[in-house]
Amino acid sequence: MNKAPRLARHGARALLVAVATLTVVATSGAHASHYRLPADGLVTGEEHAALKRVKVLTTLDLLRRAARVSDRESLARDSGLPLARLTTLACQADLLRIKGLGPSMVRLLQTAGIRHTRDLGATEPDGLLERLRAANSIHNIAPVLPQRAILEDWIDQAKRLDWTLEGTQ
């Protein structure tokens, strides 16, 4: 009885599983939480329409098309949206790269002074939690605040991400 064909099938199957696993691991952090626009209110109806005209349909599209200053300037010309607003939206899309962050928490983070992942990675969890509490008590953005362990995870993720936004330091 020749076991070679059975071993070859088993080896090929194992290789496919390994490649699939590596693909998931390698790509999972790159765009963990991206949304279709209007992304739960991150953009207004008018902004959504303007971005749709220039084929920016998701927050990942937005991040890709607005990462560099020159790209944001071009997108501003093509969409009719102000450059400052596109910069804010690009920063929001940057924060959405953090697994577990959604649009309402991104709005709360920005209200608390965290513009993008670089800001998030440079903060301490206890101080951030206090800033989130203060911002939320005024603006009532999130029904529940994240626990310290979740903030630690988000900060750790932010520290590991490559910097993608030019001109927003």
C-alpha cells in the first residue's frame, strides 16, 4: 500500500491552511474596522454624496485617497469638500484601523483630543479614560465607556501600526 498520494494530499491541505492563516494574520490589522459611508454618521449626507461622486465609498477608500497631503488637496478639488474636513475624516478613518473601534468611539476619542492613531499610541490608559469620561459627560456620545483593559489594547494596537497620514502630526 502506497502512502505517498495520501501524504501528498495531507501536505497540500496543510500548506493551504497555513497560507490562509498567514493571510488573515498579515491583513487583519491593516483595516480592522472599516465601514461603508456614511459610516454611522461620520459623514453628513452631503459629504457622503460628494465622496460617492469621486468613488470614495468606505472609510478604507477614504484613508487610501487622503493619506498624503497632495492626495487630500486633489480630493478636496474633486469632491468640493474642504481640505480641513477631509483631514478630519482621514484621521477618523485612521482610528478605525484599530480593531474594536467604531464610529461613535472615534468621535468620542476625537472629542477627547485624540486625533489619530499616533495620538492614541502616545497616551496612557488612565488619563485617556478620564478624558473620555469628561468629554462624554458633556457631549453624551457613547452609552458605555470602554474599560481600562480595552483602552490598553487600543493603545497597544496604535503603537504597532505603521503611520499612514502625512501632514497630520
